[in-house]
Amino acid sequence: MAKVEIIVGGMSCGMCQSAVQEALSGVEGVAEAAVDLEGGRATVVFDEGATSLDSLRAAVEDAGFDVE
């Protein structure tokens, strides 16, 4: 398992936070996703054999947010 922190831009409320968390949690291979609204960060624990950092970034972007 790998752990990565992703900087997420564009979150302004609890619904944004939930949307990012849901998007990341829905990626196959993600074991844990925690989103910090105030810090603008998401911490993700995932199986590198099942998904990649690029897939995690794409999930956040597909949800309508920026990855920095």
C-alpha cells in the first residue's frame, strides 16, 4: 500500500469536500481517502497494483476540482 497527499484546488464547502472524498473512494484500489477542506488536501492510501496516482488525479479532476 502507498500513501500520497494530493493538493486539491477549488473546494469551498463541505459538499465540495464530500464530492472529492467520494470521487477518490470510488477509485478501485483505494483503501482510505481523507479530505481536509481547510488545508485543501486529500490523503489517500491505495494499492499501487490496482491504481495509480494519475488515476487518483483524474478522479478529482472529473469531480470538477483542480489538482496542483
